Amino acid sequence: MPITDIALRKATKGQILRENGLEFRFFEDGKAGVRFVGRVRGSNQRVAISLGRYPGLSLQAARKVGEGHRRLCEEGSDPRHARQEKAAQDQKLVGLLLEEYLGTL
């Protein structure tokens, strides 16, 4: 059954709502930890990735990120590796921008 914003707002402490690999785990403060849980095709390796906290992370945004992770798992790629590669690329970009900035001083 699909999760709705109304169901998320009415959820209570300790409740866990799941949909297509997304998991919303509710805490005392009414906020929920959101994570993606899936398995990588071919290796059957379990993947659990923290995505953020609801309502700071909207249901729509969580679904979008979850769909991307689910697609990678179905293709046989571990989404955690994709996140690490993106972080490494971002770090290189920051380094290049910093070198360029310092070179202009």
C-alpha cells in the first residue's frame, strides 16, 4: 500500500512504514529517519542507506532518491559506491576551484 503524507503525519513513535525499498522509522519527536533498503542483483548483498529525516526530506524527494537507488540495485550496482564516487568527484572539483581561486590572487 502506498505511503501518503497524511499517513506519515499520523504515524506514532516506534511505527515503521515501508514502500518500495523506502523505510520511515518514527521517533518520539514525530520525525522519522528515512532510509533505502534493498539488495544488489547478482550478489544479493543487502544495502541500507540513510537518506535523511522526514519531514525535512519530503516524501516526493525520498521516492525520487529511492527510485534511483533501486534502479542501481536492479542493474547489479551498489548505490553506496555511486555515492562515494560522486563525493570523490565533488572533492576533486572543490580542489580544482580552490587552486584556480588561489592562482588568481
